[in-house]
Amino acid sequence: MYKIFLTQKNILQNMQGIDSSSCRHWFEKLRVLNITSVYIYCLMLFAVDNLHYFQTNPSVHVINTTHNTQLHVPSVTLAAIQRY
């Protein structure tokens, strides 16, 4: 992913005619997501669109608290993974 980021940064520098300094300001000014942000955004979209893959854990949050609806990904053991 680092090579993709460097390519993205190089393209941004060439488009804007800037030197090889930090491009963070230009990403923000042009409202462009860097590749890491795009990856995180896609993961969040997947989580929102596929809530049925996740479950809330009522054994952890039995009292009505602000965290009782947090998603819980069930843990698996190595033996369970090796069967597939």
C-alpha cells in the first residue's frame, strides 16, 4: 500500500506543481482521500452494509449503557479456522 500512496502523492505533486514536501495540506485542500483513508472508508461501508455479519454481545452489555450496542466480532480458535 505504501507504493500506491507514493504514486498517489507523486500524481498530486505533479498536478499541483508542488515540491516534494508533505502533501497533507493538499489532500485536505483538494478534498482528496489518500489510499489509507480510502481503505478505512471502504471497511466502514462494508461494516454498515453488512451488519448481519456482526453481532452485539449481550453477555458483555446486559445493562442499558451507552456501549450496549457496540458491535462484537466473535473470536475464533485456530482449530476452527483450520477446518476450512
